[in-house]
Amino acid sequence: MSVAGTYTCVTKTPMGDQTSTFTVNVDGDTFTGSNSGQMGSMEVENGKVDGNTLTWQMKMTVPMPMTLECKATVEGDTLSGTVTAGMFGTFPMNGTRA
């Protein structure tokens, strides 16, 4: 099954649970997309696909500018991974295919 699709995700952050819609558009071993939620929308940068594992970066602007390092694994319709926000640490990100 392709990892491409739209996922409804929750990222557990120090500011509370952040619900977002994560879109994955696969092109070979790369992908583009976005993660949009209460804090606005962030475009996927440097998206890579390795089997059912996704790695990517996103540029956060609110509440402060920072590059987020992200990694997730897709198992069927479930996405589980992490978002690393520099000195603030790493937060779990979980989602289901919409």
C-alpha cells in the first residue's frame, strides 16, 4: 500500500495537542505535501520516502521561527512518528488515513 494520502494527525507538544491534516504526495522516493492545523500550514521540505518510512522538514513560523525535523512510519492506515523541535525536544505524532 502506498504511503501517499491525507492523514488526520495529533502532535503532542508542550502547548497541548495540535491537530492537523498532513498530506503526502509521493513521487518516486521523494514526497511533497503540507501539514495544516490551528497554527497555520507548513509545507513539506526535503521529503524522502524509504519503504513505508517518511522523513521531512517543515519551517515553523509560529510561535517562533524554527525548522522541524520529522520522521514517520505508515502501517496500513496508521501513521506514527516524531517531530523534533530543536532545543524543545521531540514530540510524538500519530495519525490515521482520512
